[in-house]
Amino acid sequence: MRDILRAGGAPETTDAHGVPALCLAVGAFDGYVAEVLLEAGADPLRPLPDGSTPILRTVTSGNAGLTAGMLRHTANRLAEEDQTDLVACARRWYETGAEAGLRQATGAPGPAESRRITDRYGYNEYHVITLGGASVYDGHGAVLTCLEARFGVHRSFDDLLARAVARGDGSHADWSEATAVLAGRLDEETWEAALALRSDLDPLRRLFAADLVRLFSIASGPVIPDECPFERRALDVLLPWAVEETDPAVLASVLCGLSGLDDPRIEGVGPAYRAHPDPRVRVQVPSTLRRTRYAYTHPEALDVLAALARDPDAGVRRTVCEELHEFEGRGTAVADILAGFLDEDDQLVRIKAVSGLADADDPRCVEGARLIGPVDPAEWPDTWLLDAVSRYERRRDG
């Protein structure tokens, strides 16, 4: 799309039916193309023949990332009436439900198809509901939360908590947007409300608290942009919580929070869970080592990583490779771990293992490159990882 625009293509180009390219991108849930069009001057408030606008269609789509992207390009052009209409649309779809709303919109009979996806643009998880040839994401709760926060509607902690836990899904966009909005407040009221949930009997509510504490610990203050005012307080909460927590999902969130902090007391926390029965917990262990004095060079840390590199869960193994392939202090032990990933089923893991070996000047990268297999060039606009072996060979040959 960028190439088309550079060649003189107009950002407001329409198809044969008069639908603007921006609306086509929204219909395809393609946030990257939509962003390119918006940057080139496509109008998110352009009136359409059916009485809608691209931004209204985005709200209907149920995609919170797309909605946030559109809002960034509306500046102060949205009148109060426009804001009210967008919020009302999001609330209507949220209260009706994505499937029922799509059924009303299309009039199509028969069962709807639902599949779980991770949106590449916003990194949120949704279900895509398809019926009668039309599709929507089921993130209208997240869209509603996003719009209200942008337009100055201050929802209470309990309102956003209820909206997040309604699905019983701590990975869904409705949850992510609620925690992001609350963490963005960085106030004592929200902090205390989160801590009050730490001892709740419902693990889902404890998970909400753990996610919030983690987000508070990395959020910069409004006065000093690089200062995280709750970082030290979060550490004092998360360290004992990691020892006490029994629910795997909550424990994983607590460990994830600790992995973003820097304190010698974290040293013994991660390795203690190297053999935890739940992979959601084990997958957090490598990143908890990153911030300690071990820094992937201490023998004990390497023993932990070597064990996790042979973990039965592919996600755990992938995380170890992800952590090590860019580690600058690669020694023989790290290279040996990376070499163990050369026969992984996941091609991306093989690519990163080869890249890490090449950057460490380990000759095993040459044979490893042959094991990568065919690569689709369209999926690799940046070939830095793929070119690692060529760079190694040039260094080797002087």
C-alpha cells in the first residue's frame, strides 16, 4: 500500500462500489494498511452513502486497536454529537453481543462461525464471528472502554472490573483494554482497589489485580516521563505474592510483573518454578532471569535455561530461544542451547536459533541454515535475521 501511494495512488481511492480504501482495510481488520492510508490523508470522518463513516464502521467492527488508530487521526474534529454516536454504537453492540448484533445487521439465518485470533495490529485476542459473509470481532467491550476513556467518561474501578471479568477470559481484548485504562490513571484510588483484590477468593479477580500491579510498575508518571512511581511499591507486592499464589494463571502474571523489575531479590524466584506443572508458569522463568545478576551467564541460570530448552511445551522452548538468540554475551553454553533448537518444528524458532549461532560466530549456523527450509519472502520484508549466516561467512572469510 505504501508503494501504491508513493506511485501517486490517492488515499481516498474507492472500489467499483464506491467504498473507500480505508473502509476496505477496516473490513479486512487490517490495522497496518489503515494506518498507512490515514497517514497519507484518508479521512476517518468521510460521510459514506449508507450514512456511516469509516470511524463508525471501525467501532462496529469490534476491533479496539483499529478504533484507537482512527481516534489518533481525528484530532479535535469529533463534535460532541459524534462522540455520543460512537459511544452509543459501541454500547449497543456490546450489550447485544457480537453474534446477535451481526445477525441483526445481516438478517442471515443459520449458525455463526467463531474462531479465536490474536490481532497482529493491536496484539489483543478476540473471537472473529462470521455470518452471512460478514465478520466482526467480539471486542465491543474493549471499544467502548477505549472510547469512553478518550472522550473523558470516567468509569469506576468496579465498572471496568465487571466489564473485564464478564467473559472469564484474562487474555481477551475487553480485559486488556480495561486494565490498560485503569493503569493509565496511576492514582492511589486505583492502586488500593487493585491491592484489595489480591486476597479475593476468585482467581479471576486476583488475576485482574496482578495484571494491574504489573502495568502500574512499568507506567511512566505524567510529570517525569521516565519515572515509574509505583515500581518499588509493585516489587514489594509481587515478591511475597509469587511465593503465596497457588493459581497458575495468577502466578504467571505475578512472575511476568517481576520480570520487568530489577532487584537482586528476584534471583531465587524464577528458578524455583522451573519444574512447575503448568507451562504458563514455566514460560515466565527465562525472563525473570534477565533482570538479575545471572544475566544468562551464571552456571545456575544456564542450567535452568538448558532444562527449559528441552521442555515438553513448545511455547516454553520458543521463549528460551527468543530470550537467548539476541543475548550479547553468548558463550559456548548459550550456543549449545541454541543449537538444540535447529530441529524445532517452528520455523521461526529455527531461524532465530541460526541467527543467534551466526552472531556468536558458531560454525553450526551453516548447517542450521540448511534446516530452515523455504521462506516466503513476502513474510520477511526485513531480512536481517535471514542474512545472519551470510554476515558470519563474510567475517569468517576475512
